[in-house]
Amino acid sequence: LRAALAHELGHFAGGDTRLGPIVHRTQLGLARAAAGLQGSGLGWLFRLYGALFVAVSQAVSREQERSADAVAVRVAGAPALRRCLVETQRGQALFWVFLERQLDPLIGYGVAPDDLYRGFVGFVRAPANAPLVAEAERAVLAQATQPWDAHPALAERVAALGEVPDAPEAGPRALSLLADADAAAREMTARWARALPTPVETL
């Protein structure tokens, strides 16, 4: 948690949050211009410029991520950041598998669990899902950085840290900082359910 917060605050310290909205508005403007000029002689020019702008801006974004990683290393240490990066991206990849294999079929029937967090943890820990979990982890580590990526690939970020040991468990889990973690998880799930395009009943 310390490494994650240091990384995010590193973006503020580096001024990245001032540049982000400008880049986003420019990308949207170029996309609208290209769509409006579809079929005209100028359309291809805006699409070409838009592709160039995205490639350059995403390269800048990846450099900002590397700078924020350096802040996290100074604050929390390389082992903590390595664990943070691996667990965060591993969890993200596994959550997409959880959505596809578990949630989507339920949503099709108009129902969903009342606690996504508990359901996700149970999915990851289930022995029957071990092959899925292992494959998702391998896929994350095998990814390479692409020109349109806003973040460097996990393998590249971990390699930049050098040979560091795994960080041991230090103190209580971040979840324990919540006064009522179960209530927070149910509220998060309820908000997610309300945002779905079709209504579901949480069970």
C-alpha cells in the first residue's frame, strides 16, 4: 500500500496530473475531427496526425510511470514496489477472467453476488481454477510494451528494479484499514450493479 500511494503521489509531484487532461481533450478533439471529415480529403490527414499524437503522448505517459515508480522506490523500497506491481497487475488480469467466467453468465440471468470482493477471492482460491489463475499470471508477465500503451509492460517495470527479493508481509493488510470492510465491499458491489445496462438482483 505504501508503494502504491507513493507511486500515485509521484504523479502529482511530477506535475503529470496537469498534463493529463490537456492530452485527453486533444485526443478527443482529433477523434471528433477525423470522424467529421470521414470520406473527405482531410480525413486521412487528421487520422495520421491523431495516430502520431497518440504514439508520442503515450510514450510520454510511459516515462511518467517510470518516474513515479522511482518515487515509490525512494519511499517504500524496490522489494515493496515489485510486489505492488506484480500483485496489482496479476489481480487485474484475474478479475477479467472472473468477470468472463463467473459474472457474465450470472448477469445474463439477471442476478449477481452481493459482494464482488468475496466472490473474486473465492474464485482465485478455488483449486479447480488453479490452471486459469496460472495462465492469467503467465500472460501478464509475457506481455510486451506496445506503442499505444499508457504504461510500460509489467516485465519491463520489474526488470527496471533489478534483482530484488520478494517483500515479506509487513504489518496488517490494507483491507484492515476499513472500519467495516464487508459493508464497503457490499456498497461497492451495489454501485457496480446500479451502473449495469440491465438491472440485476444481488444475492
